Amino acid sequence: MTLPPLDHLPNPIRPAFTEGSREGSVIVNIGPSHPATHGTVQIVAELSGERVVRTDVHCGYLHRGFEKECESHTWHNLIPYVDRLNYCSALINDFAYCEAVEKLMGIEITPRCRYLRTLLAEYSRIADHLTCVAAALMELGAMTAFLYLVTIRDYVYEHLADLTGARVTYSYGRIGGLARDLPDGWLARLDGILTQLDEFTGRVHALVDRNRIFIDRMRDVGVISAAEAVNWGYTGPILRSTGAPRDLRKDTPYLAYGALDFEVPVGIKGDNYDRYYVRMREIDESAHMIRQLVEMLPDGPLCVDDRRCTYPPKALVYSEIESLINHFKLVMEGPQVPPGEVYSAHEGANGELGFYIVSVGGGVPWKVHCRSPSFVHVGGLHRMLDGYQLADVVPTFGSVNMIGGECDR
Amino acid sequence: MGAEVFDPIREQLGGDALEAAVAHGILVLRIDRDRVLETVRTLKEGYGFDLFLDVTAVDWPEREPRFDVVWHFYSTRDFVRLCVKTRVPLADPVVDTLTGLYGSAHYMERECHDMYGIVFRGNDDLRPILLYEGFEGHPLRKDYPKQLEQPLVPYREPKP
């Protein structure tokens, strides 16, 4: 097969600089497809020796028109799409989106749904943090730690597959409720996984926390101050690693977080080591929250009794004309959301995950905008890369946990 | 929630605003586009709205002026959100940039320019960010057909 010569292909980006700013510096292009960048991101870096002088970060290689696509599907049909934003913690996206729609419709979810969503959101956060920490450690050569963490992550995925039927993209949220209730024995297995989680994260702590090589690569690398982090829009574990205890679960409690006892772990100086440690501590806090939630989980219905959004039971659809019509209208026309607009945010695994939705009435959104933490974080990434070594790009980028699906939408 | 933060803002800025109402716990200020920069500076310096969350636009093709530009802010001191909105016409979709106040505005204004063609006066780096260099049109405008393809690399004929 003959391919067109490379210099005839148009360049998808226009770098901010093509000439070095000082004598002897070179411009190096890292990515978009590079073994050390998990995620399609392109970093154009000016290097002076091994030192990064300045960088120009480009994303968008995974752009697939999420927001445009949303404007021609019913509110319910979007749930599989929002799953694919942050595919490491898809359930958090589901619940954040559903809550935005529920706010517009004026729906209050049932207590069981509220507690179950909280539990599953924390469970997803564990999976997301495990992924991030494991990948970052592997890129530094810590293969054993990586395998320990993804072993647990795989238990979590398999366990969520028992509940939802899928390992990664669950499509489990519903406007006004959830797809189905817990299967038998699910909570018992959950308890077993949490026990193993403690054991495996303990091993990782023992392997790397005081490891000279790890500390040398992570401590004082990619430092960002709290004021700088706020200026560049950082939220979530990165902002907390700078010492600012800002967490939406604590500051503006939503779902059932107001009823839970948990701490907001913070770092000391906002470097890579702090970001690693904050994520590891958040895994512990999430496990602590899940144990409380299992105790508190109330009985009762899972979905609200509201014919505007909740599907009627299948048995009735086949036996009763009203339910058949209801089902048909919900599938074909979508839930009728009153005109209005709302911005609703959850504490995603990476930071503030916001949905700004506009409805003009009817079953299809006028606009769905996702405020994705990864996109904002990549926008300030150069603050953490400039001035450090070329080799530091890898752990710093790993600690940001940029998720292409959510960044590029 | 938030009344003790919102009431002084409405008192100071509400007179010049076209709308100032609390919806779903968020204070929404609709203002003239010439007042955006000054209003946001007041909000940041006087009321602690230090986190620039988001800027996007909403397209209303039947309406004149056609676009809403919508900003969201968060206060890490009072834990409340605030929304600033303004309207711009298709012929002159220009608003002032907020990059002088918030670093995070850089990327998000580029995205908004990509998707809706809103021009942020004073932001000299409006290169495509989610789209690619040479992309024609603004895909989130309602008159951009969803199925329109603009392949950067020409499609190859499948082998027989």
C-alpha cells in the first residue's frame, strides 16, 4: 500500500512557537501518540539540553462531537454518551448528568437511590484513582505496584459488571432513579473487595512511599501553588494536593454526602508526590464512606414514581394500554423536560464535573455542555511542565490523570 | 442557600443588570456585553469568585441578537456559584476576554471560539483547540449540519 508522503499531509495543529527562544534550544514534539502519554495529547516543548523551557499543549484528538450529538437524541439516550466522557469512573458522569436533568424537572430522587448513587460514585472514584496511580507508577517502572492496583481495579470492574452488565461503560443511571437494584450477595462481595483493597494499597504504600527512586522522581516536581491552581481552574485532587481542602462533597453536600463522616485529604506543596498521596488517601476515605453507606442503605423504591421519566414495569407494558402508551412515549419522544437551564456539578474523580443543560421543552435537549475537569487541567498543564526536566513530563502528566474522552468530548 | 452572598451583589450590580435572579441555587446576572469585564472584575475582587469554571454559548437562530455567552464562576470562600450571561449578534460576536483575570479562561475561550465563533477581544490566541487547523465553520451552531464531514486527510479508495 502506498501512503502519501508525510510532508504532504496537513498539520492539524499550529504550534505557538517554531523557533527556539535561546541559542542551542530545540523544539521537540511529544505525542499525540507516544508510549509515555496515556491519552492522545500533544506537547510541543522547547528544550534547552534536558530542561523544558516552555511548552504548548494541544488536545482534541479524541473530539467526537459529544455536545453536537446530544442535541439530536432524547434525554434518556444521552446516558450511554455521558458514560464515555470519563470512562474510568463512568458512573459519576451518569449521576451528575441525571441530577442536572432532575433539577430541571423538579424531581427529588428516592432515599434508596440517593444512597446507592453515593455508594457507587465512591466505588467509581476508587477505580479511577487506582487507574491513575497505577498508570503513573508503571510509567516510572514500578510494574509490581501497577499489577497490585489493577488487580483490585479488575475486581471492582467485574463486581460492577455483576450489577450493571458492563465492565467500563455501564449506562446504569436513569433520570429519576437507577437501572436496577442490587443483585443478591452484591454487598457481601463488596465487603470482600474492600478488605482486599486495604491489603493491596498497603503493599503499594510499602513499596513506593519511602522508595528513594520514587521520591526523587516525584518530590518537588511539577509544583503548583494553591493560588496558581485556582487561577488555572484546577479542582479535585490536584487542587487538594496544594493544601487547599476544597471538595464539593464537603463544601456543597449533594446526594448523601451530608450524612457521611469523611476527611478531605490535602497535600503539602502541590507536587507529584502530593498528588500521588492525596489520591491514595482518597481511596481510603472512599472505602470508609462505602462501609458507612452499606450500613445506612435504606429500603424502598429505587426510582421515583413519576410517569414523565420512569419507565413502567415491563409486565404492565405487555398487559395494560396506559403503560404501553407511557413506555412508547418515553422511548419515542423522550422525557418531557420543562424549558429552562441549569448548571449542576458533582465532585468527579478528577475535579468539578459540571453539566450545563438548556431545555426548550420536549424530549430532546437544546444544549448539553460538559465542564470537564481534564480539559481545564490540560489548559494549565504548562505551569507544571515548564522549568523541569524532560523526563519529568512523564510523571507530571501521569499525575494530572488526563482522560481523553472527557477532555476532548 | 447563598442569599447572604447574593443579596449584596444584587444590590450593587442588580441596578445595571438586565436580569438578576436566583435559579437552582445559582445567581444569574444578565448584563450588557460592554459591562462583562468590569462586572467580573468586581465579582472576583469584591466577592471572592476566584474560580473560573466555564464559558460557553447558546445559539438561538430565531432570535436577535443570536447568541448567549454564558460564564460560570465559583467562590472557594463562600461555596456558591454565579452565572453571567450576555447576548451578542451574529454579525459582531465579540465579547471581552477574561484571560487577564483568570488563567483558565485561555483554553475555554478557545473552545468557545471553536464551537460558536465567539470572538474574545484581547485574547490573541484563539487557535483551534478541540478542532483542527483549517476546520471551516463552527460546529455547535444550529445551522451546522451534524453529518457534514471535513476530513483533514482525504479518504482512500477501498481496495477492490
